[in-house]
Amino acid sequence: MLAIAALAVPVGAASAGVSWALLRLIGLITNAVFYGRLGTALVAPGSGHHNPAVVLLAPVAGGLVIGLMARYGSEKIRGHGMPEAIEAILLGGSKVQPRVALLKPVSAAIAIGTGGPFGAEGPIIMTGGAVGSLFAQFLRLTADERKTLLVAGAAGGMAATFNSPFAALMLAVELLLFEWRPRSYVPVAVAVCVAAIVRQPLLGTTALFPAVGVLHLTYGVFALCVVSGIAAGLLALVATVLVYAAEDAFRRLPVHWMWWPAIGGLIIGIGGLIVPEALGVGYNIIGAELDGSIGLGLVAGILLIKTLIWSLSLGSGTSGGVLAPMFMIGGALGTMESHVFPAVGPGFWALIGLAGVLGGVMRSPFTGVVFAIELTHRLDALLPLIIGATTAYAVSVLVLKRSVLTEKIARRGYHLSREYDVDPLEILFIGEVMERDILTFEAHLTAEEALAAISDIDPATVNARRQLLYPVVGDTDRLIAVVTRSQLETAVHQDDHCLTVADLGLTDPVVTHPDQTLRAVATAMAEHAVDRMPVVDRDDPTRIVGLITLTMLLAGRLRDLQEARDTARVLHLRVIRPRRRPSTPAA
């Protein structure tokens, strides 16, 4: 843990540098394409009066470049980054190609700089992860250690982009690590902290969208947060369905996929002609939603056009992120709600909508809540945020099989689960499930005598008849070897009658102990390619106490199933009624 944490320090610093460079590159391309000037400051493509031809054709040109880069560079640059990072972790041994580390940020900068309605965070996650992975690939590390450094780079880039170290950690835990262990959490936390510190002189320390005003929370507001969460969950459903409906539609086109991003760029350009503010990352629009200074007409256009052009163009396989568009779309939904719901504070309902859509689209409610707080430093909205994001998450899991992140992986034929629970094999011990009444052989028995002894077993003794591994004991009933039934049968068939079970048996068997967990013995069976093991006393390894088989490991799974399915009423109410007095007979 400490060694990988030390390696995470330069990874975190590098990911912050990558984040800064990508944001500057986006600014450079946006200024050059839409304003005809040199500059690296982040500007909104739709904030000026541009030539309509530029608005329409710039995204198309960007899509053409991305298509060429994907076809002749690496197809891995297509998409919004996080599914690709997850796929590298789960299926690729956490190994990212060097060319992806270079082409992904460049392609994302071109997509966003030419007006694409995407965020930079997905590409930064993929690029930061690539930095961590490449660094790890130069060292002699395990796949798990490479995964930790990949996630360290990804989370570090996220923390540096949004000045949100806690949200970056939550994103790593909820989406990327697929485990909760000190060996992975501590290095990722180190990288995130280093990235956030390195960010300070590069991008500043203030909140990205600082909150203003005081919140006036009432019981009615908490109830309406549930309504807002339901609306956010349904919007997440619409956005996810649109993304993959668009992907399916593009697959049916009779043209090579290289041309799809250009077609997606045309959709972006048309949307930009209708609502120019929907183009680009849109930090200025998100800020206006969160401080309550955006008009109703514009926010309605943002909600409709941004959702459409983001989902349809993302389905074309272009390069761009998810978070910033979700911030803008969720904020637009909340701003629309603010015209119906009671006033609570500037941008309050936009904040609830932002967290809700993020929790619904990405199935990451904790990340949605923490992101909303770190973006605004609005800690007094914690409880409403939890209500809204959790409600949206509940709606999403009830109406959608998979999230926008995992659907892409599932479509490639892989199964991905993001539900974590305690391994049932960890909560049962060998001593609880092992077979104690077992048949043992004395060392001097021949193979033929041993087989005869097995045949003479009472048919009612089911366990003994099923036993296939037999401990061999010496004169003092101490374990000296183990022999299998197949070894005995082979010896008899080959007329080796004179061989004893001690001669046939394995004298150094793999053993286990009754106080070990079923997971420990399952690991030992996998390592040694055996499916049954003798159980010996820990204090006296020669004293046999039982036998454990692969089938017995299913007892842990069975208990888990029973606890999930079997219903029982544990407590009962007793109603004590006064006894009726017998009626007095009439005189």
C-alpha cells in the first residue's frame, strides 16, 4: 500500500498538469475557430455573434478530424472516456496504449473547441488514467497495482478539473475501483490530494460556481425534492435512451463509422443555430443556472436542445465527456422547476436538479451529492441534495437495466455489476460446513483392501459413499498422506495389488484448518487446482479433523440466498383480553 501510494504522488501531479493542458487546448481551439484569435482562456462558443456558417460547419469539421484520428490513430478515442477506462480496468489488465494517452485529449479538445456540447472531464479521466497506466507499465507491478495507479491518475485529473477532491474520490469508489480496500483507496487519495494541491497555482482554489444567498428550507421543500428527484430520474432515462438509440441509428447507416462524428457534428451545428448557448462545455450557463440569473426562454431551449444534440452526437462515437452536459441539463431542469416550486434561495432548484440528473444518469448518487456541494460550497443544501439524488437514483435503477456508462460495455458482450456486498464465503468458516464423519485408511492397507472397505460401507452412510479423497493415517492415527478413489481403482486395474495406500498417496497434501473462512479455502483450491482438501487441527497439523470439498463451499452461497429470499415473522403481538365471567343462571 505504501509503495503504491508513493508512486501515486507523481501520477497525481502529472494528472493535474494534463488537466490544465487540456483545458488550455480547448480554449485555444475555441478562440481560434469562433473568434479568430489566439488565446487559451475558456470561452463559450455561443456567447458572440458568429457567422451562421461557422456555427453550422465548425462541428462538422471537428467531427471529420476526430473520425480520421479514430480510424488511423486509435478507435479507443471514440466515446466519452469513462466506459473506456472501466473496460481497460476490467478487461485489459489496466493497460492503456500510449497513443490513446496522446490522441484522447487532442480529439476531445477538437470536439469541444469546435462547438461540441460535451465536457472535458471524461477525456481527462481517460487521459489521467492513461498517464497512471503508462507509468505503471514501466514498472514490474501486478494488474491490481496497475489498476490502482490508473484510477489514481483518472481521479487526480477529475479533482484538478473541478477543484473537487472529495467528489473525485467518490467517483473512483463508485465507478472505477470495483473494490473498497486500503491498498487501493490510500494511493488514489494521495494522488487526488496531490492533484488538488498542484491545481491551486494553475487554476485557482475557489469554487467553480460559488453559491450566493441563504436557503429557506421547510418541510414542504423536502417533499418537493422527492418530486424533483423523480423528474431528474425520468430525464436521465430519456437522455440514456436517446444516446443508445442514436448509436443504433448510426450503426444502420450505409457509411463507414469514420464519418459518423461528422454527421453528429451536423446535428450539433443545427442545434447551435437554434440555441447557440447549448454549444461547448457551458460553464457560463451552468453558473447562470446556479445563481438564478438565466431567463426562462433560454433555459427551456437549453433543456431541449442541449439534451438532444448531446445525446445524438455522443451516439455518433465522437469524443467528449458526460459530467458538464449533465450539470447544464440538470441545472436547466431545476431552473424550470423553480418557476413552479416555492422560492428557497438563488439557484437552489437548479442545484437539486443537477445532482439528481447526475445521480440518475451515472447511477452515482454519492458522487452527485458531493459534486454539487464542492462545485458551489453550498453545504447547507446537503439534506435536500441527498433526497433529490437518491430519488433520481431509485427511479433510474427501477426503469433502466444499465446506466449510460455500463450499457456501452454490456453491448460489447461483457457483464458488469456495480452492486457490492460482503462475499458470503467470508462469513462462514470451514468448521461449520466440513464433513467430520469421514473414512480414513491405515497406511499398511493395499489398494484392493481399500476398495473393498469402500464397497462394504453401509448404503445408508451417504456421505462416506460420496467421499472421493481419503486420508491415510499411521499407527498413531496421524495424517501421513491422502489418496483418491481413482488412484485406488487405477492401481487395481493395473494389477498393482501389492501397493499400499501409503505408496499410492500424496505425502505432502494441501491442507486447511477449521478456523479458516470458506473464501480462504476457495483461494487455496484455485491455486493448487484441487477440489477437496483434508482439514487438520491448527495446533497439530497431523491430526485429521474433517474433509472439505468444493460442493461444501456452496453452503455459503445457499445461506446468502436464504437470507435474501426466505421470509419469516420474528416478533408477534400478543393481545391480552379480559376473561369473560360465566353468566349466572337464571333463578
